[in-house]
Amino acid sequence: MSLFGRALADGDRLEVAGTAVTLKVNRRARRVSLRLDRTRREIVATAPSPRRLPEAAAFARARAGWIAERIAELPDATPIHPGMVLTVFGEPVRLEAGSGRAKWLPAAHGEPSRITAMGEGEGYARAVILVLKKRAATVLGERTEVYAAMLGVEPPKVTVADAKGRWGSCRPGLRGHPASIRYSWRLALAPFDVADYVAAHECAHLLELNHGPRFWAHVKALVGEVKPHREWLRAEGARLHAFGR
């Protein structure tokens, strides 16, 4: 079996039941399997070796009904529009139409925080997301500085992006270059404690580039029990990624 006239390869994509299916090779796998990637809203078909990728592709096509059911279970996309009330780091925030540059207005006089932006449709959504990214960079940057100080390391450079597969990633400092941590801006839509856990998690990687016992000891020393936060992200991650789609 081939794709576009060539043999199938790790990372190739096909479409089954209107859904993207990514082919992956995992040499530790014992059999061909399918799994739902909730954040990317796609299916991953895994094969133990490159030669079994055609089998993985055929298996995905044979399970078209299962794939359609799993995708249907995902939360619907959440378009952004004036009048919505979001929860940003656990705080209610109302979206409003406004003039001039999009901005964040802190809570005052008994009113919740607000985001005001011009435009409509996709233009309005882009403006709101830009404000949310800035808010995420500010809050997560502050928490990163706190945890870096607690761990006795230099604060890394912090950036935010719309990562699909990870809530955060850490790159250690090398050859005179400072360490850096990148977060998904969608953490702004999570409860503060959950986003704070991700910051602690990534900062712990500044000391341990693994997920071994010493790594988890650092994380727990910073934020205590991590299981509730990890479970929240597994349960609600797809909803966060559906926002603004």
C-alpha cells in the first residue's frame, strides 16, 4: 500500500471518516493500534515497525465507524463573540465590543474583568486571543520566576504559543544560551492551580530533563499533589483546544 505513489512512512497522514489519521511507528508497540488524540482532534494509528504501516492504515480504514464515534464525542468548537463570559485563570472575564486596540480591563466597581476588541467574526476572535496570549505570558512568566527562584536556578525565557501536543516544554540552557520554557496560551482558560502546576512541572525540568523520581519530587515540593491537576487536563484539554476553533 502506498500514499501518493510511495511507500508509507512514519508521520504520513490519511483521512478516514472525515478525520485525519496520522501513522506512527513505535518499536516498543506489540501490535497495530488506534488511539484518539483529543487535543489535535485526530486519530493516531501506531505500528511496531515501518513495514507494518500499511497494516495500520488498513486497520484505521476498517475502524471508520469507531473513528467517527470517537470524534463525535469531542466537544464542539467554541466560536468567540461579544457577550461571552470566559474563565481566565479561574476568574470570570466578559468579552465586549469596543473601539481601538484590543485590551484587558481589570475587574472594578463590582464588575468582572473584561476584554474589549473591535471587529466581528474571525477578526474579533483573533483580537481576543491576542489579549489572552498576553495575559498567559504575564501570569505564567510570573509563576515561572517564582518557581525558578525556589529551585535555585536562573529564570528561563518564557514564551507562549498554540501548541497542540503539549501544555509546556522546557529547553535547557546550552553553550551560554539561557534556558527557555514555552507554554500553551490555552492554559489561561484552565483554573489557576492547574496552570500553576504546569509552570512548576516545566521549571522542574530545568533541574531534571526526565520524569524520574527526582523530577516528581521537585514538582511535589513546589505544588504538592499533582494527580488532580493532571486528571483535569486529561478530562478538559479537548475543550480548551476547541475554544476559538
